[in-house]
Amino acid sequence: MSQPAEQNQGIRAVLAIPDFRLLWLGQTISQIGDGLTSLALLIVINKLSGSTAALATMMIAIALPQLVFGLISGVFVDRWDRKKIMIVSDLIRSALVLGFVLVRRPEDIWIFYMLGFLQAAIGTLFDPAKSASIPNIVDRSMLLAANSLSQTTRVITGVIGSILAGLMVGLMGTAWPAFLLDGLSFFLSAVFISRMADFSRIETQAADGIKHMLGQLWEGLRFLASRRLLVGVMVTFAVTMLGLGALNVLIVPFLVNRLQISTAALGVADAAQVIGMVLGSSLVAALAIRLKDTQIIVGGVVGLGLSVTVFGAINSAWMALVVLFVVGLCLTPVQAAAATIFQANIPDDKRGRAGSALNTVITLASVVSMASAGLLGDALGVREVFFLCGGVAVFAGLLAAVLMRGSAGAVPMVMGTDQSVD
């Protein structure tokens, strides 16, 4: 059987699992709403302030909760009912996102910062709970297909949301419909998750003292530190995001102010990346049978860094589409391989803490990158920052080759097998 056929069968098999299908459908709807709000926020802030520093502040406000609450959130994810965590998180975020409609003037931008911070704080519980639950819903042999589908769907739905946001803000001249639809999407996600069976394999624990909780956190971190391959993945992603985090701040002003792309067409630019990710997802199976999981990560990260460097040199919209396509092509295999490594090699009772630790490390690097991009973008220029950040990402790929070289269990992830990585 050909590898594309195996990939398609793997995706069909995963979607045939009722609980995964419900989770996937709920996240599909919710992530469209996320795409609506993400681009709408950047467009409105850019319009009201015209400052990359203001855009950086928004992105940092969204990223900061992971640094403040991320590690301890993982402890709760490993102690509480993960299904209930996801439902309550969605309902609270549904209410919070509606507050974005209050921002109408430059003086109101602080509301974006405040609500964005609160919404992201709740997300520090939802995301590791979802990731930790997937291995309890699908078989080990289906993890790569499940992660590949989840990553591709996240980006496709994000672009759908971005296209809708660009049209709404560009043609209607207002962003409140985007925020309203995002609030509804969180509510619908909660409904889908509520219909899932109880998939948790951990016993809900009563609240203990802070000392005991810190001890559990330390236990999870020690487990991660004892696995060379897991440490290599974390360091690689941290350095990568030190470079790529700048894109979150600079891509909108670069496309709109430098390349003169209209706000209504921003979603089309994102679509180029989605097409690349869809193709990258279809290549995952073929790559996995020929390459080690670590080689997929190394090659993908180097490709991302080179793409960002080239992005800084382009002068036309069509060139931007080509580069974004290549970014998407590299991104899906890297994310799917890393997610599968973590899920397959961490016990269920430690997955929440491990996932939160990875997210926190990545977020810290992203915040540093975004803060630097906001300041350097105003002082030096956007193109120069792209060159610098692309170089950092290329270095991350080379560093990954050194850190994960010879790691035990760094084997091809063949669909249908149950090969573990130590």
C-alpha cells in the first residue's frame, strides 16, 4: 500500500473514533473563531495605533499567562478531570472574548490587553488538557495521524477565520462581528466536548498545599530533564521560537505597509501557508518511513529559518505567497513529529506537566522574540529583523542536529507501529 493511502486511511481511522471526532469538530469550530479574533485584533490595533510596539504589547499580553501560570496549570491538568477542564475553559473564554467589542478608540486598547491576558490564562488549562487526552482517545499507532490532522486543521481553520476577519473589517469597517462569532465558537466547542465519554485515566485529586503541588511540579520537570530526546525537542523549539516569534508582530505591518496588501487580502496570504501545510501533512507518512523523527524536526526547522530570511528580501505580494507556502510545507511535519514524541513517551499522569513545560519554554522564547521585534522593528526596520530572526531559526535546526544526534529510539515513525522513543 502506498504511503499517501496509508496516511489517508490513518486519518479516516482516527475520525472514525467518536470521541476524537467530537473533539476535532469542536476544535475546528473554535479555531475558526480564533482566526477571526487573532487577525481582527491585529488589524484594529494597527489601525488605531499604527505602532509595531502596540502590536507587540498585544501579543505579549496573550503570551504572558503561559509564563505566569503555565507550569502550575500542568499540575492541575494532571490532577483534575480533563474533560471538565476543557468545557469550563471554553465557556469562560466565550464570555471574555465578547468584551473585545468595547474597543472603539485608541484610548480603549488597554481593554484588548486585559481581556487577551485573561483569555490566554484560561487557555493554559485547556491546551495541555487537550493534548494530554489525545493518547487516551486514540491508539499509539494512530498518534501521528491524529497530530498531523490536528495541526493541519488548526491552520486551515485559522486561515478561514483570517479570511473572514479580513473581509469583515475591510468591507464592513468594523470588527465586532468577528468577536461575536468567536464567542459563539467557544460555546459550541464546549457543547461538543460535553458529549464525549469520560476518557481520563487519572483520578481526580483534592486540593493540597502549595508545597505538595510544587513537589508534583518538580517531579514532572525532573522526568523531562532525564530524557535526552525530550530535552532536545524543548531546546530546539525554544530557540526556533526565539526567531519565529517575531513573525506574529511584524507580518501584518510588513504585508500592509510595505507590500501594500489590502486588509481584505490578508486572509489570502494566510491561505498560501495553509496550502503548504496541507501538502506537508500529506507528506508526513512518506517522510516518516524514510527519515528519523529527529531528522524531520532538523530539516523542517532549517527550512523555516531559510524561509523567514528570504521573506525579509521580497518586494512583491506573489513572492510573499510563495514563501508562506514553503513555511507551511515545513511546519506540519515538525509539529506532528514533536507532538508524537511527547505524547508517546510521557506517562499519562505526567503529560499535563510535560505539555505545560514545553508550552512555557516556547512562550518565553516567543515573548522575548516579540518584544525584541517590536522595538527593533521601529528602530531598525522590518526587513532587517526578518534576516536576524531567520538566522536564529537556522541555528536552531543545526543545534537540534547536535542535541538529538544518536538519541535512543530516534527511529522512523511508521504508521501502524508502536515504536517508542526514550
